[in-house]
Amino acid sequence: MRQNVAIRSGLRGVREAAKDSDMIIVIDVLRASSTIITAIENGALSIFPTLTVNQAREIAKTVPDPILAGERKGLRIPGFTLGNSPLEYTPRTVRGKNIVLTTTNCTKILEGCKQLPSDKKVVIGALLNAGAMAELSRKLIEQENSNISIIQAGARGKQSQDDRICAELLVTMIGRKTPQQLTPELRNVVNLLLYSILSSTKHGKRLIRIGFKNDVRYCSQLSISNVIPEFSSNGGKSARITNSTNSWSIGNSSIKRSRLSSA
């Protein structure tokens, strides 16, 4: 089963995955993919990833109930409602809203995904939804012999330790024939270990230094969400991320693969 899963990095990884993968999992653990998962978990309708601040402002004029969100150098963009802290994306703030998001690293990778063939599935992964992502991947491999690429967003074109840790953990979880069931006590231990590891990475240290220690702690939690955000593109012109959990039928024996509508 492991031979069906490849770990790749950045835009080069997206181009490689276009040649041999059926599903692509984009991960940016600290923090964009964790933020996307949290926003959808808490009721956001869609997330529109954009490359630049100006594009974000323009797209926000075209969608109903928009919230401008994003960061540069880890900090909220001036004039935007939200930054890239998943803790800001509370149900009260995002339920029923469309989030227009631009970040330093992850949205560049998603911009590259706009050009992928329409038969390629692109989903968003992190530690937060690792269990659901591993289960989906196992089923696709077992039922359809799918090939899967895990794309690390990294930092400024380079690999980051936090994404690599998540990617390796996902590969291990996918390789197990049955999901690993953790007791609450063991889950707490695992989360503490993951926080210890992520807080010692270069990116984790920087986030803590600029005031986001609680973000690093939150993003270190394993498998607390079953949400599987799916990225869809309208012929490479525009793109959005929506909740595909129901269309994949996570948690039962079948996979219902219905293509999400594009913006």
C-alpha cells in the first residue's frame, strides 16, 4: 500500500503529481491547511484561495458574505478581518461565510493546482484531519488502486520540518490495514509529543516568537476533525475549497465520488 503514496514538495511536487497521481493531499500544518480545516469545521461555506492581496480584495467583491483573510510574514494583512490563525475562525465568525484567503506559502501551491487535469482530486490535509485523510486514502488504494501524492507546502520554496512530520505520519497511518484507535489518555500523550516536536521546528519557533504559541499547540492535535476540504477549479480561472466529507462517505465502507461544483 505504501508504494501507492509519494511525498513531494512545492510547485515542483504538484507538477510531478500531475503525471502519476489520482489524488493530491496539500499540507501546510503551520498553519494554512489547519486553518482551512477549522474554518470548514466551524461552518464556512467556501474558501477562495488567492495568490495576492489585490486578487483577494477583487474576489471578495464578487462572492456573497465574504470575509477577507490572510497573512504575510505570519501576521494579519492590514485591513483584513482575519489572519491565518485557526483560533480566529470560530463558528460565530465564519458560519455561513465565504472566506477569501491569501497566505505566504499554501495558496501558492493551490494556485499551481488550478492547472491540474479535471480528473485529479485535490484535498487539504493536516494533523487535525489525519485520521480521516488516511482512511480515505486507504479506501481509494484498496478499491481503485489509486496513487496518492502528499504535497508539502513548505516555507518560501523550501521544505519545512512540520510538513515533513505530518507527511511521514500520514504515510504510516495510510499503511495500516485498520485505523489506530487511541484512548483519550494516549491521545493526550500523542498531542503533547507532537506539540513538543512542532514547537521545536524552525517555523514553530518563529510562530511562538511572534505570539502564536496557542496556534502551534492547536495545530499539533491529531485527528480531531473528520472534515476533508476539497479544492476545485473552474478551468484554471478561479478556485474554491468546500467540504467534501459527505461526498467521500468517510466512516463507512463505500466511497461516493461526486465532483464538487466549481465557482
